[in-house]
Amino acid sequence: MPFYVQKGSIPQKRHITFYKPDGKSLYREELFSTSGFSGIYSNRYRLRMPTRVLKIEEQNLPKPEPWKNVPLKWHLFHTERYEAPKGDFFSARENLLWNDHIWISTAKPSKASDAFYKNAFAHELIFVHKGQGIFWSEFGQISFTPGDYLVIPKGTIYTLEFQDYTDTKLLIIESPDMFSIPKEYRNSYGQLREDAPYCERDLRPPEYFKPFDQKGEFKVKLKVGGKLSIQTWDHHPYDVIGWDGYEYPFAFHIDNFAAKVGQIHLPPPVHLVFSTPHFVVCNFVPRLFDFHPQAIPAPYFHTNVDSDEVLYYVDGEFMSRKGIEKGSITLHPMGLPHGPQPGKTEASVGQTKTHEYAVMIDTFAPLNIASIVETLSDSNYSKSWLEEVN
Ligand SMILES: [Fe+2]
């Protein structure tokens, strides 16, 4: 995060006595960092020690079955066309694509969670496609609506509560590396630059709520790699009286991304939202098209030999692609050129604006593909460029 936030009650300095109202017992200070003692961090002050765990049970998490001998070709598949797994915001996840640096899943949570969740291995970026509700965490709460990104540092204990569970949909990206606000969007002081597509006011840190002062049994599901450790705390984990620092979850709504428009077509980096060392996340939002009298708004063909390009289609009419519906995903693997489908370049000439929403992930190493993707795939997609232009 580029800026400092302080919520609730904290002592005047770090690492000094901070007494509860009885004047005798101490609040428990806890440093929260995802990169040792040298990266960004926050200090939290708890009612009780965060190490008070009654019971620990281990479970293996099911591994996704890879699509064996998958051909190197262009893929299109539809995540809304099957009976998605039921479950809460964690157990309903269907892992579709992955490598050592990223796991991409979709989920249609169908019920509230009876446990708290902590991904101790990966930061999470959750794009809310459908559904609204509240993100609850140790740091506070954030109301979310469709179009919100929830950026959750690894190790954050949280829950997602939907207003109703009849029509929900999440795109979830997990990464051992932090989702950073791109360096080029910030000045040398860390502040977001005047020409960045979003600014600090667009980023919504958690709102403070009074800590839960409850004893009992509270299950925290701790995900570490392929294992799930179910830890039963003897008190409510949301018992933080105050915190401050730079490391915390936040939300950013896709409509607050101020798209850039040029005289002629601008390349994908203008759509960049978050970056990591191993992949980037971009988004496409409604915008005016290029204004040169001969401009071709549709993208040109390009050979991205160094990245797998994943596009998750959210809403609107996508200008360069046919056969797309909400929740469709295209995967254009590295080494193959890609570009608009027959007729789409011509159709874009003279258009003045687009109303498309999509999230794009470019990974710098090839992705594994889950076997479920084969069953959801449009097998004719890789030949769709052979159609004649009408
Ligand atoms: Fe591309």
C-alpha cells in the first residue's frame, strides 16, 4: 500500500506499555508483515494473545487434476456453463489455471462460512463479479459490490459475507508475492502520480469496528500450500483494538480506474492495475476510443512470446472477440500470436466508445490447465480465425 493508515486505539509509540482500562493488563502487540522485518508492515493491538490455540487439525487440500497432454493452442472456456462446486467463499473455489507463482480460480459461494480463513501462503486478489456483502477481517470491515477488487495480504484472517447467496461469482487470484501498485504510477515519495489511472482516494482501507471480546471456540482455517490446518482459537480472532501501518487489506472498484485514451491505439500497459514480479493484472473498462480519423480501435495482432494471457470477461460487448459471454475466459498461451477475430477489426473502425469490462492476467511463466477446463472449452475457438470476413 502506498500510504499509512491508523485505526482504533494505539499507544503513542511502538513497543511500549499499552494498558487496558483496568490499568493493569496489557493489550498484546503483534507485528503483521508479509516480507520479514524489512518490508511494509502494520502493528496490531489485541485483547488477547494471538497464540491461544486450543486444538490443531490437519487436512490435505484436494489438488486440481491437470488437463493432460493439452495442445498448445488458443483456448476459450465458459465458467458459467456448469454446476460449480457449492460451499463458502473458500470451499467453493475451483482452481482453473496455475503455475508456481499464481493460482487462478472462480467461485460461486452458496452459503455463509462457519469458520474464519487465513491464506498463509499467498496474497489474494478477489474480483467480485456478482454479489455484494461485507469483507470482515482483523483490520476491520469493507463493504463490497460487483466490480470491487479485494486485495488481501497473505496471513490476514478474514471472512466474506454475502447479502444473499443465490447469484454470486468471484474471480480469485492467489500469489506468494504481494499485489503491488505499479512503481510507474508513483512518484519518488510513493504518492500516486497525477497521471496514474487511480489515486489514494480510490483505495478503501477497512473501516474500524469495536473488537469482539468473546471467549469460546473459533475455528480458523489456515491454508499453507496444499495443506489446511484447522486451528481452534479460545477467543474471537477479530479482537483488535487498534492498528497502524502500511500492510492491510483494501478494496478498489473497477469503475474508479480512469482509462486512458489516445489519438491511436494505446498498448495494454495503460490498462495495468496491479503488478507482481511474476505476472500483472490489467483491466478493460468502458472508455472512448482513439480519435485519429483513420484510427483502428481494435488491437493489432501481437506475439506475446513471454507471457500467457488470461482474460476473464465480466460484462459488456467485447470489441475484439466473438462468442464471449459473462464469465468466459480466454487463454492465449505464450509463443502464439493473437488478435481480433475475423470482422472485428473492420467493425471497430469509426466506433467512438466501448462498454466492456474484463480482467486480464499476463503470467511470465506458462500456466497449467485444470482438466475441468477441457470440459468447459469451446473446441472450435482455435480455428475461429479461419472464418472468412463478411
Ligand atoms: Fe494480448
